[in-house]
Amino acid sequence: MKKISIVVPCYNEEENVKPISEAIINQLKKLSKYDYEIIFIDNCSTDKTREYLVSMCEQNNKIKAIFNSKNFGQFNSPYYGMLQSTGDCTILICADFQDPIEMIPKFVKEWENGYKIVIGIKNKSKEKKFMYFLRSCYYKIIKKLSDVEQIEHFTGFGLYDKKFIEVLRKLDDPTPFLRGIIAELGFQHKEIYYTQEKRKAGKTHNNFYKLYDAAMLSFTSYTKIGLRLATFLGGIVSCISFFIGVVYLILKLMYWDRFVAGMAPILIGIFFLGALQIFFIGILGEYILAINTRVMKRPLVIEEKRINF
């Protein structure tokens, strides 16, 4: 009998973990010819999430739990959870019901048709229109700038065959960006469109810093435009500055008595060049930060406890 693994990352989801597990099991009943396991990986919740998970694991040995020793971020924890799965395929799904549970049988059907990766693409969303617009702009910019054909409005929600999970295990990437990895290394995949629902309960844990972190991870991992822009624009501005400097010197020498330019052009030039340098130093810093994180080779997560494995 083939086995389906469901990986559910969670952080402070005390209101959702029980309902999501029940909803998943109800969907899996439609796939009675498959065995299953549900792996909750908790990113160091501070509410009653862990207490509920322990109780759920005691009642059903097919429900498993991994408790991280601290919060290891929105990318490492789900990725690590996928690596712990033992099924013939693994489905990654959020605990807040924004990923529709009824997509599970659709994913499995396409997997049975031969696709090694089946992913959900949100073509509509019930989140705030302005946020959806910003996300759309972000995806289009990254898609234009990236050397790899990126997938728009893909959050990681999908099904992955065990052969692809083995590929992930061999990557040994301490800062994995699953969306980019699938676009770069994934097998032929099937896209299924869905409408993203509102969070069922609790508060979102995404904030500006986390969204910026995600954007910078994809930017530094899959684009060279920042470094190339710094090189080309820096070269152009240097040439222009050199030309202006030569002209200024010639005018100063030719019209020593009559040439009075004042300090304004010099100050403007200094401030402009200074701002440009600081901007590109910041971009270089993001690339160096990404390199530094990878060189240190720290583990994806540190487990505090695991249940039913």
C-alpha cells in the first residue's frame, strides 16, 4: 500500500491544529487505498499548540509531531519537515486553512497520472487586494530578473514525489527557498489553480520583516541583477563624474577671475555619489549575508522533541 505524507508547519496555531487534522483525515478517507501520516512541525509555539499536538498524537499514532527548540524561520521549518516524511509522496500544507484541504485528492490524482510535482497556484485571493497586488508585482519583478523561470503566486503548497524529496535531502542547503528550488531543479510539474481563503482563526505571523526576508532570499539566490546594476551604473556615474570634473577644471583654469560656480554643484555631486554608494553597499551586504549563511553550514533546525516516529 502506498503512503501519503502530509506536512503541516505551525506556529501559535492552537485554534487550528485540531480542525486542520480532522479536515485532512476526512479528505484522506476519500483515498482509502493509501496509508497516511500527518507530520506537524512546530516552530516553538508559545500558546497551547504543543499541548494539543501531544494529545492528538496520543489519540492517533498516524499523527506525528516535531517540536523545534526555537523558531527557525518560515522556510527552514517546513523544508525540514518535508525531509522527515516517509511517504511515497509528500504534501505541504499550511495550518491556517488558507490552503484549501479539498485540493489533496486533486493533487493525488495528478500524481497518479505521472506528475512528480503537483503545485497549487493562487490565481485569486480573499486577502486584502492591496497585498495581493504587491505580491503580484513582486513575483513579476523576480520572474523578470531571475535566471531561472520562477513560478508566480506559488507558496510551496503542493505534492512532491519521494524522488524529489530525495533530491532535497541531497542539496544540503542551510537557507532553502523551496519555490526557487522547484523552479530550478524540479521535474515536470502540474499546476492547479485555486482561490486562497482567509485565515480561519488566529492572527497571521507575517510582518514586513518576514516579507522582506523572503524577497531578499529569492533576490540574492536567483538573480545577479543587483551586482550587475552596481557595476554598470557605478561605471556610468563614475564616467559622468569624471567628465564633469574635467570640464569644471578646464573652466576654472580658463576663466580663473570670472568663473564662480559656488559650492552647490560640489555638494550635490557629493551627496548623489554618497547616496548611490550607500545603496549599492546595502545590496552587496545582502549578497554577502546570503553567502555567509550558506558558508556557516548550520543545521536547518534543532529538534527538541519528536512524537510517534
